[in-house]
Amino acid sequence: MSQEDKLLELVSEVAETFDWEDFTENTDVDILESEEMPHLYSDIVRDGAVFRMFILDHISDLDNDIPDLFDVYREFEAEFEDIEQATLVWRSADEDDFWYMRRTDEGDIGLFHSDFSLDEDEDEEEEEEEEKEGNGKKI
């Protein structure tokens, strides 16, 4: 599969993960190149947020890659300073899941994994449902 095809696959997966209801496979996605960005990438603006997605050409070594990716995130965020939320999304070569960076509610740059962060959201929802059910019971 070509890098372009892998990138388009990532875009579709991100759209599904972040519930972009009106985003379809028929939506035109621009694949971009620049001297500042060493990988092919795509920028998608959605509901006051911008997502920059790309594929690393190697298996990510977080100890080595993360400092550089934080720099890439800061530059990306500065480029789109007029947009409320910037999210940097990437997938390492030959991996199924993806990583993403964005500002947390506290203003810090957070690092998230698609599989773990989604499980966490589901766990929180289950806990909230259990609390609601528990509050309605007489002891």
C-alpha cells in the first residue's frame, strides 16, 4: 500500500474515531508536502478544530520521537493559532493504532493513544452509568 493510501486510511479512521458524522470516504482529502514537514500529511478542519495527520515511515520509538513530535505540534499549533483546538495525529509504520497530541483542558499538551484513550472514555461512561443506577437503589 502506498503512503498516500495509508494516509487516506488514517484520515478515515480518525473521522470514525472522532465521530465526524458527515465525513465520508467521498470527501476530498488533500495530501500535502512541505519542507517543514518530513512526511506527507493532510490537514482537516472540523468544528473549530484542525487535525494534521501523517504516517511515520518507521516504527515509533517514543523515547526518541516524542521530543521532536512535541516541537512539530507547537509549530503546527502556531500555524493555526486562530483555530480553537489543534490535534496532531500520526500512525507508525505497519501499526494499526494511532497516536495524537492536543491541548488538555488544563492547557498542557497531552499525548494520547487511539486504543487506550477510547477505552478510557468507555470506562468513564460505564462508571457514570453504574453511579446513576446505584443512586436510584434503596439500601
